[in-house]
Amino acid sequence: MRVLYDHQVFSLQNAGGASRYFYELMKFLVTVPDVETEFLLGVNGTVYPFRSLDSTKVRVSSFGDWLPPGTLRYLANEAWSNLAAPFHGQMDVYHPTTYLRMPMVRARRVVATHHDCTHERYPHFFPDAKKIFWARKRLFPRVDAIICVSEACRQDLLRFYNVDPAKTRVIHHGLSSLPRSVEAAAQLRQHARRDYILYVGMRAAFKNFSGTLQAFSDSRLHDSCDLLVLGGGLLTAEEEALVAKLGLKGSVFCLPKVADGLLAEAYAGARLFVYPSFNEGFGLPPLEAMSVGCPVLASRIPAVVEVCHDAPFYLDPEDQGSFPRELLRAVNDEDARQQSIKRGREVAAQYSWQRCGQETLDVYRQCR
């Protein structure tokens, strides 16, 4: 069986939950004897080591990192990929990495993954919400199967789109053991000189980063600890202005790009990891934090509760007043913290990329 993945999500981000998901699927498929994987990556700066995968099982077509993630990289890779796709022949399965299907890919079956309905639930956060809606509305009827990363995600899909439930399948993400690194720990100590609260990843409006800054200020925790912002690029001018307005200068530090070693050390050393999104389809970062014994304060939203169960401290993202209150509790209530750490390790241990990969392979085989 020949499976093809495209450039799309990797053109838009160098790291993140969606790109990690496809890396882990490819990493699993390398172990399957009768599967070969084609990957039209193009121009990229991904932090995931695709080149280390068995080249006899995975063919990666890529050439350097000379465009930043975003629209220009996407358009260049889209043009190149559609020119290259016919030379790869007919695929058994095409699994696009976003909600657009490349027109020049020939495949017997097409499988899509649905990650969340954040654009549909919170369209005011996204200038391109209608564009995303129409892309999904166009794609879903034309695919053979739709993988949903949680039951909450599946219910949203069925709510917003006219999709045959029989085409859907819930497959939870897995969880990787993040590699600890002595060098990364030393790098981290150069920035984290006090206890710190950790925020990881993109800072789009639905991620509620501004609410995090407000709660950090309102709680007065910046008097005794820092807020470490990892990944997601440099703070924007607007974010810097909010930091200054809230009196947080000198207490907020940003490391704009992060590899797994530094991520593992940051989770392991944090007093608390915060995940205050208004909406998510799964919730991989809280699992990563819990797996290394870092307590988590997360939004009480359906997908996160489904995935993380009773392990985190929870806040109501729609009630800004609950954020500093729960933040203080999660930092200071030592008995509750130890219980959260213990339960977090138990929950995180339930998730496996091996299982995710096998269940995804089953979908590939079933939709013949």
C-alpha cells in the first residue's frame, strides 16, 4: 500500500500538534512491512526529523528552509507539489494534512483528519473563518473516511457539517516520550532564574494568551515567579504592549522556537503549565506536561476533559475571574498539586502513538 502526505500543514508551521501528528503517523508506517509512504514536503523548516526515517520506506521530497512558514511558503510548495504529484503515480491512500485536496494527486482513497471546529465556534477570532468553513464543506463529502481526534471533535463535526456518521472514526492522538537534554537544561537556566509558569505554542486569539497575561498580573504571581512563553514565534508588538501595560516587563520571557529537548526540560522544570484555550479538538500539550510530572491548569472544555480526565486543575475560559483564582490554587495548594501530578502521570500513560498509528492504518485498509 502506498500512502501520500502533502506539504500543507508543514508550510504553515515549523512545529505544532498537527505537524507532530503526521510525523508520528509516518514514523509508525515505517514499521509496517507492506506500506510505503510518499511525502511532498517542499520548502520547510520543520523541527521533526523526517530525514532520519528509513529512506527505503519513506520518500521525503524537500529542499531547504529558505522561506518562513506562512502564505508565501504555502503557495510555493503548492505549485511545486502539484507539478511533482503526477510523477509519483497513483496512490492507494492520500491523507491531506489540512482541509484542501491537491488537485493533481491521484489516489484510490482519500482520508481526512478533523482536528477541531474552533473556526465554527468562534468565527470572530478568525478573518478567514468563512474560507475554512467552505474548504471543509467541500472536502468532507469527497473523502472516504474522516478521522476525528476526540469524540468532542466528532460531535462538533456532525453539528456543523452534513457528514455521514458512518464515515467518521474517533482516534485519539498518542504521546511521545520527550527526550531530556543536558544542553537544553543549561540553555533554559540562562532564562529561567526564578520559578516559572509555562505557556507553550501558538498564541492565536482562541488560545487566550492575553487572558493568561491578565491572570498572571491579577494574581500578583509575577512578584515571585516568571511566565515562560515557549514557541509560537517572537511576541508581537501588541503582546509586548500588553506586557508593559500590565506591569509584567522583566517577568515574561519568550523563546520563539523550540526543539523537543528544550520542551521536555521546560515542562519538567515548570511550577505549572497553563492551557487556557477557548476551544481545542484534543489537547496534546497538557498530556506532554503531565507525562513528566508537571501539574496543569487547563480550560474546562469538552475535548480537554475527555482527554485529560480529572488530572488537571481547571478554569472556565469564559470567566476571566476564575483564571487568577485557579492559577493561585494550582501554584500554592501543595496537596492538590501532588495529587494532580500523580493522576497526570497515570492519564498520560494511556496514550500511545503505536495505537494511534495502528487504528489509522486500519482506517486506510477499511475504506477500500
